[in-house]
Amino acid sequence: MRSGEQNPCPICDSVLKIIGSRRRGYIKEEGDRRILMIRRLRCTSCNRIHHELPDCLVPYKRHESSSIEAAVAGTSALTVAADESTISRWKQWFSAIAGYFVGALLSIGIRYGVQSVEGVSALPQSSLQRIWHYVGDAPRWLARVVRPVVNANFWVQTRSAFMSG
């Protein structure tokens, strides 16, 4: 199925042109491996290339976002097909980036004049609760965080500066 949605460039807000596609593998919560065809888009103004990811994926992560969400929230028994070291890395990643997500969501809310889900009150203590303050704690909350952060060009790159090229 092809997406008919036309998003503007997150860098300069210009038109994106489809230039092709590429395969993107991911692992579902049950452990099944799936392959998606991801559209590659080039900005007609700044010439940067972007990849259109569906909400079920988090950039640079190989598992479905619902798996990562279940692990970092820790609200129920995990049924995720991932080893303990992977789950530990997800928790470390989220712990390191959660404060940044809160700031990015606040900035996006200010930019668009949008209030949080619960209105203004005393901020909860944990970063996860502060994130839920903006996107709610219903299932798929991680997708509701990732999409605006990526589309506003606030996503922190995780690639090493020492990659050979």
C-alpha cells in the first residue's frame, strides 16, 4: 500500500519529491521478522534525503515501537521477543533521551500553540510521566512522541562520528 500523504521537508518546509524506495527490516513483538518498503524523498529546495518511516518504527531501532514502549514503560509483563541485553539497551536509551523528548514536545507545543493532554498543572516527577503529560499514556504513546519529534527535525542522530567512509 502506498502513502498519499505529502509531508513538507523538516529542514526547510519545502516540497519533498519521491526518488525511490529501500527495504527496511524490523522485528515484530512476537519475534517475526518483516520487511517494509520505505519511500526515499528528496527536498526540492535543500536537496536533503529523507526516509518516510511508519509509526510502528523508531529511527535506528530494529524492533517495533510497541516492543520498545512496553519495555521502557514496564507497566505489564513483557511478552517481547528480545533478549535481556536488548531490553536493557532500550531502557538506557530511553532514560538518556527522555528529558530531551520532554523539551522537544514542549517546544513543538509552544510553536503550534498546543496545550498538553492534561492541561497545565504541577509537573509529574519522572520523565516518562512528563512525556505522558503531552501525549497521554494510552497504547502507542511512543509513536505519538517520535512522529512530531522527527517531523520537527528534532531527532537526535545516534550514528557515531567515527564512521569510516
